[in-house]
Amino acid sequence: MSNIIQRNKSEKRFQFYGLLAVGLAIFLLLVLLFKIFSTGFSAFNQTYLGVKIQIEKGENLSELDARSTLRKNLRNMFPEAQSRSDKKNLYSLFSPGAYIEFKEMLEAYDGDVIDGYYYFLASDDLDMYFKGTVARQGNSAGRIKPSQMKFVDEFVKMNLIELQFNRYLLGSADSRNPEMAGILGAIYGSLFAILIAFVTSFPLGVLTAIYLEKLTKQNAFSDLIETNINNLAAVPSIVFGLLGLAIFLNFFELPRSASLVGGLTLGLMTLPTIVIASRSAIKSVPPSIEEASIGLGSSKVQTIFNFTLPLAMPGILTGTIIGIARAIGETAPLLMIGMVAFIVDIPQGPLDASTALPVQIFLWQDSPERAFVERTSAAIIVLLIFLFLLNITAVYLRKKLEKKW
Amino acid sequence: MTIEFLILTILGLTAYSFFLSKRKASALNAINPLDVHSQPHYHGLFSAILTIAPAIILLFLWSWLENSIFKTNLESYFSDVVDPYKVSFYVSGVKSFVAGASDTLMNHSNFSSAVEYYETSTKMSLALKSIVIVIITLITFRYSLNLVTAKFKARDLVEDIVIRTMKYASIFAIFITLGIVLSLLFETLRFFESVAVTEFLFGTHWSPQMSIREGQVGSSGSFGAVPVFTGTLLISLIAMLVAGPIGLFSAIYLSQYASNRVRSYAKPIIEILAGIPTVVYGFFAVITVGPFFRDLGIFFNIDGFSSESALIAGSVLGIMIIPFIASLTDDSLSAVPRSLKEGSLAMGATLSETTTRVIIPASFHGIVGSFLLAFSRAIGETMIVVMAAGFAANLTANPFNAVTTVTVQIVGLLTGDQEFDSAKTMSAFALAFVLFFLTLILNIISLSIVKKFREQYE
């Protein structure tokens, strides 16, 4: 054995490696979160351009063509834009959503004369430039050409460009135009899917757990079910997607891309988690309580439903929430059953074609537009906050309802 | 009468039968409680079950039968169309037209007559269904009310039904496994009708040719899956090289060195890594890790450094599985009896010597088990590799090159437009079959190792 100084040195070294490993794991987590949050934060604001709108008395506001009126007012602001291409460059600084906003404004407007500056949605290229995501090089920035830049500079000089809260991101469904794309449709799809997953897997999982824990003796049959459930918990999620594809789509012929199918598939995936968590919760209920109930003349089923289950409920719910949280973030099985599509409508029910939040993230990160990068991060932020809240609820439930026997 | 109204009627009758039977049983109870076998609410429950069960079963059977009959009949309207995909397109067109979801009359001579047939027959079927089901429900409703007598053992029956339900629920888990195996096996066997097993398992060229048109040159594709398997292995190994040391040393530090306070903070923080959705890791790989490694590659002048290299996908995958290794290893290190540890320390060994020479050997099974579990996770992980690794199958062991994995191929082959009978689609099922069995075997081995180890000290 080497001398004590060397041994102590190696002891210190060993401890340092351990600390380094823990630190590295935490550091990687922080880098990931920092990167996501710093990229995505800017997506909650959006660039708007001010336009001087002048509409004289005598015009019926709700009958005006929003598109041409807005363009006319724009040309009044920039009389120097005469050529066709100049006009086109000027118009292209605005998003198609600007016309929709103007139309809505006209419909909601009370008076009969409009005179003043109003702000309208800018295009994603301008948005990227104004937020500084795309740097200016000479007279161009990313996809903004010098011929457009002169108008942008005009707007900046007149102080008619500003950031406003991004009402599209959380208020609309997907769109080809990044500045108008939102995650509301995906959130609805996720909620429908999760609701269905919960409704199918929770009762099945709890009933299975009760049966395995309380109503059957240890025999070959119960062993088979037990090993089976333990192995199902480790089956890759994509295999569940293939199961959903083969069973729900090809055999039962349920509609493709519907959140119903997604929910059922996620439900099958969550089932083993719920069974395992419920079993350990049921196991931790002290037998003395059950024996007291039996001793007073209750039947086995009465004991289970009146004592065991209520006492095990916090543990069961905690396990279920964790399982559901995992299902919310799951993407691969949903790709298999066709929930990966460009869908501009907000789904009205679980039978409508829809995406889910993680699938929306997957779709957006694949889009070539620069502006989708920050929107992808913003969607991730929403997803992470949602998961965080769910997990906090689970921890709270466990702390609050946990009983020490 | 709509389907919603029918369901509401059934539910209403069920609630009413619960209420009536309960009231009748309560009246019996009031006369002589000792004579009555079951509590009133058991009588109510049994009546409710008796009322609702036949109606629900009938409703499901009827809808299922009706669907298949309508489908065959509708298809016969379009029997002149050769392409089965086109036929199902027309059929769904008819359905959505009748449902009011679309108002396009499709371009087919029989379309309007098909619409007419579907419209009248669904109406007829619904009317007939409603009448039959309501009559049957009324009969069971009446019958269940007659059953409420003092001697009637409603509680026994209800409990029997409950226990049976639980038993079937637990059997359902077996059906899931069976469903997975059968659905994979069925397509896999069909795949092996067109591609030889040996070619699939030992062939070294994988290009499931995306034929755009039928009969295109080279549309048959080649299905030698070895490059796919080696790619999976390479990425998973890189992931294990990242996660193994970090996970193992974290577990050692947390279980042996850290104070309770540090442990109570650090452990949940590391476990957050396991709760982050994998699509987020994939995005992280694309926007951060990818560019970082690419810059490193340029800095060190590495030839052929691909932006979809195995290194990027592997290292991000590694970050994801750190918590699996850390927490499972931590569990097995903590399960080593204190007496062993204290015995070694009392002999004058330092804590690091105790850890490496006593605790790790004593919990070796558990550590191996946790590594195997993490490895099986890495093999089955999909989103990270789909986003960070490539689709082209290269047979290489160079971590700087792009490789593909089993899961990437499955996603690539099954998303987007697909004809369901092509070898291309079925090869995805064959790959999934291999994936399923590989993870299953890894899982069984690791679970049995962990279990064996646990029994040693208990």
C-alpha cells in the first residue's frame, strides 16, 4: 500500500471527480434551459409598424376593402414609392395578418372618421431584424433587401416601429407565416389527447393494481401479468406508436391525425406507469387498517373501496400525474399515427385532425424560416412550464397527503 | 332521434332504476332489517348494472356491424375504381358529405347515389337501433326492479362483477403486449415474403428506395439492415460514454460524499433531466450542440465532419440518460449494508478505497443492471436522433460521420404519404420488431440482475 499522503491525494481526487460529475450534470441542464429561455423569450413580443390611416367621412367602414385601403394609406405615407417594385417592397414589410387586423379594426370601429396612427403586424423578416436576431450588413439584413431597408429606416426615423405583445403565439393555430403562427391548436390537441389518455389509463391502471395487489394470490398467472407490465414500462414509445397505427388506424379505422387516436395510444403507454405507482401506493397502506375493517364485518371489496383506495389515493395520483406528464411530452408515437400535419384550424373535438404541442415543436424546428427558431423555443417554454406545474402539483400532493404510519 | 339522445335515455333509465330499486330495498329494510341480505344501495347498483350493460353491449355491437356493412356496400358503388386508396377516398368523401363536414360532390358517376344510399340507411339504422335498444333497456329495467326482494343477494353479485372487472382489466395489459407482438409480427412476416431474412439481417446496404412513381427504375430498394443496426449501436455507445461516467460518479458522490442537504437538492435537479421531453433535447442538439461541435470540428480540422454526425446525437442522448444511470446506481449503492462500508472504514481504508473496493463490487449487479436499462433507453429513443442524426445509412464506426438509427428509419418510413402494402412500409415494422425484442431482452436481463442482487442483502 502506498504512503498516506498519496492515498489522501487520491481520495481528494476521487471526491473531486464526483463533484465534477454532479456539477457537469447540473451545468448541462442549466445550459439547456438557458439556451431555450434566452432564444424563446423574444417570441412573446412582435414587431408592429405604425401606419397613418386617414378615412374621410361618408365611407362605409365595414364595406371598405381592408387590403387596398391599407395599401392606399401606406402610399400616402411614402409618396416617393412610385415604381411597381418599390410599392411591392413597401407592402412586403407587412404580414398578411396586417390586413386581417385592419379589417377587424374597421369592423369594430365606432366613429365614421379615422385619422391617426395605427399599428399593424410586420413581416417575420422585419421582426427578426428589429429584434436583432438577424444582424444588419450594410443595407440589408437577412432577407430584407436594400430596397426594403430604406423604408425600414424611414419607419425607424419616424419612430413608427415598436414591439407589442405577441397575441398570435398563444391565440391561434399553425400558419405558414411565422409571425401569425401560434400554438393554441396544438395545445387543444394535447389537452384532448391527455384527457382521453387519462380516462382510459387511470381506471384500467388502478383496477389492475388493486387486482394484482389485493385480490389474487401469487401464482403463475399473476407473475405473468406482473412481468408483462414491468416489461411494457420499458418498451420504446415508438413501438406504442406502431401499435396505435396497426390497431386503431388500420384495424378499427379511426380517423387519422385525430387526437382521439393519439390519446388512446398515449393511454396504453401510460398504463404500466400508473399500475406500478398504484401498486406501491396500495402496498404502503398498513394492513392493520384493512384487518380492522374486515374484523368489523366488511367484505373484501368494501374494505378496498372504503379504506385501501382512499388511503392510497395520494400515491396513485402522484404516479398518475408523473405518467401523464411524460405522455404530454411524448412525440414519437404521435408521429406514427399521423398527428404530424400542417393544421391551421383549432380542433373542436377529439375527432378533428390536430397536432400536439411537442409535435408542433418538432414541425417548427424543421421549418426553414428564421423566425420559427424563437417560436419553437417559446413553444418549448410553454410546454416546460406546463410540465413544471404538473410536477409541482405531484410533489405538493405527495407532501400534503402523505401519511406516516 | 340522435345518438346522443339515445345515450342520454339509457343513462336516464339507469339512474332511475338505481333510484327505484334503492327505494324499494329501503322500504324492505324498514319492515325488518335483519331479513334483508344486502344494503339498499347494493340493490340499486345491481339494478343499474343490469339496466345499462345490455344496452351498451348492443350499442357497440350494432355500431360495429353497421360500420362494416356500410363500408362494403359503399365500396360496391365504386367497384369500377381499381386503386383501393382511391376507393377509400371516395367512401370517406361520401361519409363527410353526409355528415355535413364537406359539401363537395366528388367527380364520380355513382357518388350522388352512394350519398343517397348512405343517408337513408344511416337514418334507418339509427331509428331501428334506438327502438330496439330502448325496448331492451325497458325490459331489463322492469326485470331488475322485480329482483329486489329481501332474500336477493345483490351485494354478492355486485362484488362478483367488480372483481371480474378488475381481473379483465389486469388481463388487458397482456393484450397490449400481445397486440404489439402480433401487429409487428404480422407485417414483419409479410415483409419477409418479399425480402429474405438473411438479406435483412446480414445485408450491408440499406436504401428503402423512395419510389415516387410505380414501376420506377430501382424502386425495389435494398433492405440490408446492418448499417442501421451499427448506427444505432454507435450512437448508443457514444451516449453511454457520456452518461456512464457522469452518472456513475454523480451517484457515488451523492450516495457516499454529499451531505443530506446537498443530496436533497442535487438529486431532484439531476432528475429534472429525465423529465424534459425528448423533443426539447432534439431541438437543443440542433441549435446548440450541433453548431458547437461543428465549430470544434473546424477548429481541429477534422475531415468529413458531418452536421448530422453520430457524435452530436450521441452526446445529447447521453445527457438525457444521465439521470437513469445516476438514480438507479444511487439506489443500488445505497442498498449496500452499512456494516460492509463501516467495516472497511474501520480497517483504515479511505472512503474512495472503500467505494471502489467494497461498495462497488458489492453492488456491481445493480450498477450493471442500471447501465443495461439506460442502454435500452438509448436504443429506443426516437426524437433526439430523428432531429439530430441523419437518414442516410452509412456503415461506419467514425463518430464524425452521419449514421442513422432504427428509430429514425421507422419514423422516416412511416410518416408522410405511404402506400400500406409496399416493402418500404413493412420494413419499418420489421425494424420495430427487432427493436422491441432487443429492448425486451435487455430489460429482462437487467431486471433479473437487479432483482437477484436485491435478494442477496434482504
